[in-house]
Amino acid sequence: MNLSDNVTIPPQVMARLVGDETVILDLASGTYYGLDTVGARIWQLIAEGKALASVCETLVDEFDVSRETLERDVLHLTEELCAKGLVNIA
């Protein structure tokens, strides 16, 4: 996985904003997952169809973090979501 990848959300995955976090439900397994504020923002940008590089471009302006750290964290979260079947690499 790299920053040029596009990520999609499968149809069996639903997400809702609850307070400051996003709750994700995998309808296929019935499992719930939670994302904190930053994770929720990443999810929102992925849901808008942005490539990971574009997600990073947006977030580097919104959060006080180095580009290197941000890219590493976005890739790490996306890999975790992919491993759980919550996103697919397009």
C-alpha cells in the first residue's frame, strides 16, 4: 500500500458520526469499530473518494503534525482498516 492508492469502502460497511468519533459497522460480521477524531477525518476523506495522497494533503493543513508522521499514520490506519475488510484498495 502506498499514498498513490485509492481506497474504497465496501457496501456492507456502514459508518456514523457519534460525538467526536466515527462508529463503523461491518454488516457482514456484525462487528463495530470506533475511530477517534483524526481517524474519523481520515475516514470522511476516504468516503469522499480521495486518494491517500490527497487525504494527506488535506490533513497536513488541518492538524499540527509533520508530513512524515501524517503519511505514516494514514498508511498505518488504512492498512488496519483493509486487514479488517473495512476498506478495499482500488
